Amino acid sequence: MRLEKTLPKDFYFSAGIFAEERERIFFDQWFCVGRSSDAAQAGAYLLIDLCGESIIIVRDERARLNAFNNVCRHRGSQLVAPGADGVACQTGRFKGRIRCPYHSWTYGLDGHLKRAPHLDDIARDDPGYALHGVQVDEWGGFVFVRLSGAESGPTLAEQLGEIPARLMRYPLDELQVGSRLRYSVDANWKVILENYNECYHCAGVHPELCSIVPAYREGGGANLDWDAGIPHREGAYTFTFDGTTKRAPFPGLNDAEKTHHNAELAYPNLMVSLSCDHVAAFVLWPVGPEETRIVCDFLFHPDEMAKPDFDPSDAVDFWDLVNRQDWDICASVQRGMASRAFHRGYYAPMEDLSLDIRRYIQASLGRTEP
């Protein structure tokens, strides 16, 4: 047996390759930035920092999302000052208009210039004075942006492919954030995706997880049928320490979805793990070749959240343990690959989905197979 090789070492450490990924993946493909509910009302906005590009995403009076570079068309001042805490995605609300703090040029929520002080004759309908627009779209209650201005790129639906059809019975658009965890991981973003896409590591890294889903440790996590979902052990049906919960399953799920775990990776940066009563959604924010920030949202049905005894901690505490196990091992991989002895690794047969990440990266960057 000859094992498939991983990407070469430079793909996990090189600032030059990270710069290529920034342009050809994070900017040129649809990048998930969070939940639509964070900008649900007119004037509500998300301020994101995507690899150094500051973007405003705002809901207008017609309930549409618009996205703009955080740059005034007058002299280039930032319209909204980012916070000092390094959070990749912040929220706020405009009072009907977007006003530049420098000279008070004022824009509508659609980005058109509304007022320029002492310049009453300026052609406010001139598109040259409107904010620089960014492509934005929504699916399943998630917000995506595409920074490239190229019109020839894929639509969000094209990029997502068959994922929406596979998840059509999960009420993703209706779900609300019941809890949110933030992590900083000292590892390349691809290490985290590769780890997410295989369960060869599960028996050794996740004993608590494998007690709920024994299939994850059988045969090194081989032959997992993700199209059908992965069954829990008898008597268990969700991701908590005992595999049960007081929450009702989402309405509309089929029998398998009520007892099996499902998961999807929407390239480049959204990982979604679905139980019958909650969804853990991971948005990855690559910071540099060796650092990735992760926002983990726990999504629940609003009917369950409205109950006076709603408590998400059974799922959140379980996931936080599993997450930290993953992030620790990913950081260990990053440290290990830094060795002068390491040039590239190998994918075992049960890591075929991780091999798909190698193919995806090479196709995105226009590289040939190793």
C-alpha cells in the first residue's frame, strides 16, 4: 500500500503561500462571516476583519444585506473604528445612516451618498461617490461575502453545491444562537480542516465523544457513511455527555436524522456539526500561516429557547471539551511540522476527506498534484 502525500510543509508555514490563499481563496471565494441574526434589524451591522480587509455588512430598510469596504469615498477614513480586542467580527447598529467621522460625509444603508457638508451641488447619485460594494449573500441563516469584484466567479449556491440539499430538513434559517465560544488556535487553518474531516484521531483524542458515537473509533474511523449520518450508541441521540437532552428534536427531521450525527464542511471556512436538537457551527478566521481564530455558535430552535428552563450547557460543555481536545492536537501538529526533519506527511485511507482538502487547495491555487 502506498499512502497519499499531504501538502508540502511550506503550505502550513509560508507567508507567501498564505498571501496566495488570501487572494485566491479568502477573497475570491464565498467566505462565511457569521449568522444573519447578528444583523437582523434595519441598521444593524457586522464589522469584520478578513485578513486585513475591513468590511461592513448592514441590513437596510428593505431587509436586504449590503456589504461595503470600511472606507469613506471622500478621503479614505474608516467609517467604523474596529475594537481593540482583536475580535474578527463585531456588531453594532447605525441610526438610519452611515456617517464618516472625519468630514461627516453620510451614506444610506444602501451605500449611496446622502450628504456632503457644504457641498450642496455634489452629484449624490454619482456611483463614484457611493461606498465600495462587496458581494454578500445568505444561506441557512449564515452570511457570506466575496471580496473579489470578478463577476465570473461562482454564486454562493454554486459554491455550496449539494450541501443545502443534504441539510434541507434542518431548519437552519430559523435557528438562533444560544451560546457562543471563541478560540485562538496556534495552527494553520488547513490543519484544522484536515482534523475536522477525519476520525482516525478520534479513538485517541476524543474518548468522551467515542463513548457517544462508537463508530468513530471502529476501524480507525473508516467506512463512515456521512450521507446516511453516523449512528449514536443505543439510547443516545445527541452530543452531550450522556447522549440525551430535554430539548425536542427539530421539527421535520426524518427518523435517521433524529438518531444520527451529520456534519458538513463548506469550503473554505465553515464547519457545521448537526445533532437532532442543536447545531454547532464553526467559522474559521485565518490570521496568519500559524494562527487561526474560531467562533463556535451553538444554534437552537427558538421554541426551545423560549422555554423558561432552557439551558444550553449540556451541549456547550460537551462541545467545549471536544473542541479543546481538537485545538490542542492541531497545535501539536503545527509545532511538530516545524521540525527540520518534517517535509510532508501522509494520508491514511480513512483520511480520504482530508485528502480532498489537498485537492481543493491545489485547485484553488492552480498547483499540480504532488
